[in-house]
Amino acid sequence: MKNCDYCEEEFEDEEQLHIHWMEEHADEITSHEKDKAKKAKRDKDERKRRAKEEQKNKIMAVAGTAGIVVLLVGIGYGAVSAGLLDGPDFEETTGHYHATFDLYIDGDRYQFDDPRYLERVQEIHLHDADNQIHSHRRGMTFQQFLNTIDLDYGEEYIETPDERHEGEVRLFHNHGDADGHEGWAEIDIRELEFTDQDKILLVLGEYSDEEIEDMQESVPPVTIDPAPGSSAA
């Protein structure tokens, strides 16, 4: 067992301890400890990525024929819907909840006009390339939504269906403020549980404050009226 020198909490191994440092004591740890924490987080994210890739490879190996592949893809979509969205933390809502977002990787705006991103899961999806999320569930995080379209991210990477990008990742959130920058705030990349009328910006890379503001302005507005009963209605 490993003890945290800052709060005396116990952990099974050094990796868990180092990740705990970053999550709970980021303002207290030394630069050397911060490097250890970042490495532990990278190693954990890499194992998760490899496990996900191995699972995909096993499915493709078992498929054998194009017909079975199609069947497995359909089952996979159903599994995403049932496994990811039907957990105890989610609750059904009446009507639609809507939010918009943008993703920038090393200064380039990522495009979601490929059909593979559209209407992947019934409960939460993109209808078209306007980056407008349609959700029938309350309690879902932005990262969970991205997972349904085969994207993922951590503190130092963004993974798209075709490539893994390394660098600093930041997340910005604006709820119900269509004008100016007063409503934008940078938040922890894992904490965004979005609600109706939210605007979201996810970026990888180093940017000036002015560049971040330009990207925030590029996030498209929510074009559908607030859902009945939402906080924005």
C-alpha cells in the first residue's frame, strides 16, 4: 500500500497514488511529482487505448465475412446504447436537449461531416454536420457523447477514429450566453455534464487568449429552442 503524504489516503500502487496527486493536490505537489503524475496518467490512458484497440481487432477477427461484420456493427451500436446510456446515472428526459460544440487540434477545426459521425446512437447523436448534439437523456458527459462517435480524450491526447494526437488538452463551457465571452469558462476536462443550450469548445495545442476567444466565437449557436423544463427554457 502507498500513502499520500498530503492527505494520508492509501492506494494499492504508485500509479494510483500519482494520479491522485494530480486530481486532488495539483497545487501542492512538486514539479518532480507532477511529472510522475502526468506519466502515470499517460500510461493509464495508453493501456485503455490498447485494450479498446485489441477489442476491435478481436471483433474483426471473429467476424470472418462482410455479412457478419455488418451484424456485429449493429450489435455494437446497440451495446453502446444499452451499456453506455442505460446506466443508473442517466435519466430519460421529455423532448430534446441540445448543445453545440467545436473541436480544434493543433489549430485546425475538426470536421464532423463524415456520415460515420451521424445518428450513431438513438439517445444522443448528431443529425448533420452542424455540430449540434441532440440528446434524449439527462446526466451524460461530453466525453461520453464523444465516445459514441469513436472519439476520446485525456489531459494530453485526443484520439479520433483515424489518429491519436498528443498535446495539452483544454475544455471550455458556455451555458446560455450567445454573445460575448462573459459566459465562457475553462473547466476540468472530465467534469462537463452538459445541459440544454450549452456551447462547448475542446482544444488540443498551445494557443493565446485571443486565439481561444476566436475559437469560442466559432462554436455554432444552438438553433433549436430550449427544451421544456430545461434550465434554459
